[in-house]
Amino acid sequence: YLKSLNNSNKRLKERTEYEMKIYDVTDERFKKYGRVVKNIDFSELVKVLEESTPMPDGVEYVPSLPALESLPVTEELTDKAYGELPIQVGYCNGHNSMLNALEYHRSSEINVAATDAVLMLGCQQDIREDFTDETSHVEAFLLPKGTAVEVYATTLHYAPCGVGGAGFKVVIVLPKGTNLDLEEGHGGGEDTHLTAKNKWLLGHPEGGLPEGSPMGLVGKNLCIDA
């Protein structure tokens, strides 16, 4: 009985040690990662994503979707959020509760939630010279349905997570061409982590990434439900 009790206490301690606190994107802690986008009406964008895109069992990312890009809000985002740079509007939908990896771009990314979602975020400044980073640096933030945030270029991020085991649907806005296939090979230093156009990746060994993906995350593969 005592052995069983000790084991239970150990599991409880481990669970408490790694359990993630989830803040809201309106919390002061979020300001170093991004900002809430205001004065733009995202309701039509949310409606199209909610009603016209799938909810897969895994995670599906589509960089560009004409049904989203044809909406008037896309032109508004082009002008107000990206200073007239060409953009692409796609989505990331599915079921996920794990960190698995972190990536960054040379540009901000705008996320618009069509469901409640959780973003696990880190800072590029924490990446060491050997291009590794500790998962203990990561913080989690609730992105409520209908809310849009700009995730800064120096913010590490990856696929959103669902809330309470539910699926998620999030609009992803980026400069045109981001996350598309590379046209040539890259290697050495930071470019070893370049896995698509404007996308640098640090994978976790337990993240289930394709063979050959660059690793870099050290520590527990975080789970928002743990």
C-alpha cells in the first residue's frame, strides 16, 4: 500500500511539475510574443473557416485557400497588417495537444481563431548558438474564438492545440510564399533548420516529425492536457 501511495505521489509531483499554466492573449505575458489585432472585422473570415473547411483527426495546414483570400478582409489585412506586401490566407485545423516542434519566420504571422485554441510560444532570442532551445521556456496562451493576434517574427510557434480535447480551426496569414517548398538545398548553421520558404524549424525527438527533420528542442515534449 505504501509503495503504491509513494508511486501515486511521484506521478502527482511529475504531473504538477510539467503541467502548463494557460494564460489569455490579453495577459501582459503575451506582449513579448505578439499583440491582439483590433479594428478589423474578422467575422466573415471566421464563418467561412468554420463552415467550409474540414476538421481532421490529425493536423492539416493549407497555406493558401481561395475561399478565404477572396474575402474583402484579405485586402484590409494586406494594407493594414503587412504594409501592402502580398499575403496568403490559409488555415491550420485539426486535433492536437502537444508541442512537437517550434518554428519561426522572418515575418509576423496573424492567427484568427474560428474555435477556441491554445498557442504554445517561445522566443527566438532563447535559441542557443548550437540551435537548441529548452522546452521549459515555452508558455501557453488561450486564443478565444473570433480573436486575432499578430505573432511576431521573433516568436517561436507551431501547430495550435485544441481546448479540452476538442478540435481547433485557426486562420493563418503570412507573406505570400511562406511555408512553400524550397527550390534548392540549404545547409550549415541556421540554414540547416530551413525546411520550407521562410520557415526555420526546431523539432522535438518525440514530436513525430518526418524522418530527417532538424531537431533542436531539449526537454519534455509539452502537452497542454498533461
